[in-house]
Amino acid sequence: MAGLLARLGDPQIGRHLLRDEGEDVVDEVRHHWVSYVRPGLEGALGVLLVLSLPWWWVDLAWLPLLVSWVLLARAAWGALAAHRDRFVITNMRVFRVHGVLSTHLSTMPLSRILDISVVKPLTGRVLGYGHFVFESAAQEQGLRDVRFVARPDERDLTIQRVVQRAGLRSPRH
């Protein structure tokens, strides 16, 4: 059972790399901790409902039990989805792997990146996260918005450095 849970939690980034072509991971971006707040609150509410069962009438106890199971299932699903959602910067491309039961892979070569916008809402500025908005020639929807990126300015500079080293943009004089 532990092996199954470990496998469900690991998006297996390595299988998506072009190792024969010399592709290396520069940065693997996981979600910022704030993306786990909603699942955590739902899970806590589900546990509180279970703990409140002794104070419910026996005839109505099924209702909070049912609601608590739904909340706990939503919390587990949300936390697993956030954990499996990875944005990867390599020396050749950027890609995103996400999904719980099925895996979705979106990829964009570095040469297709036209512009990266970093959006930091007020809470993001305070807590240290932001969102990337990619503009590309193909407008691939799977990579257009990458949300809850920790240290977004640092990650943006990493992408800019990789693009520069790949020789896709001329240096400014």
C-alpha cells in the first residue's frame, strides 16, 4: 500500500526527459505551500465533523458522517493534485506534468517562449508566491498559466538565463 501511495504522489519527471539529447533539469518547481491551505481546511473541517458525531442524534448522524467523508476525499484529492503538479525548467524546454489518475504533459521549447509575465497578488507578495503567464507562438494552453510558484522572481531569472545560454536571445549592450 505504501508503494502505491508513493507512486501516486510522484509525477516521475525523469521519464519525460530527453536524456539521449542531453536534456537536464535546471529547476523543478513544486506548488507553494499556500496551495495546500484549501485542502487542509477541508480536511480539518471533515475531522471536526467526525469528532462531533457523539453529539448528534443517532438518526441524523449519517449526515455529518457523509459530509465529513466528502470533505476528507476532496481534501486528499486537492492535496494530491497540488503535489503532483510540477513545472520543470530544463536546458531545452519548459514543461508541466499534472494530474492524479491520468497524467497530462504540456511542453514548450525555449525558442517558442515570447514573453513571461510574473503576476504577484498582494497575498503572493507577502507570502512569497506568484503566477507565471507564458506567451508563446503556439499559445499552448497547458503552459499558459502556472499558478502558485514559490520565489517567482528567482524562477523567472532562471528561465531567462537558460534562454540566454541556449543562444535564443542576443545579449543587450
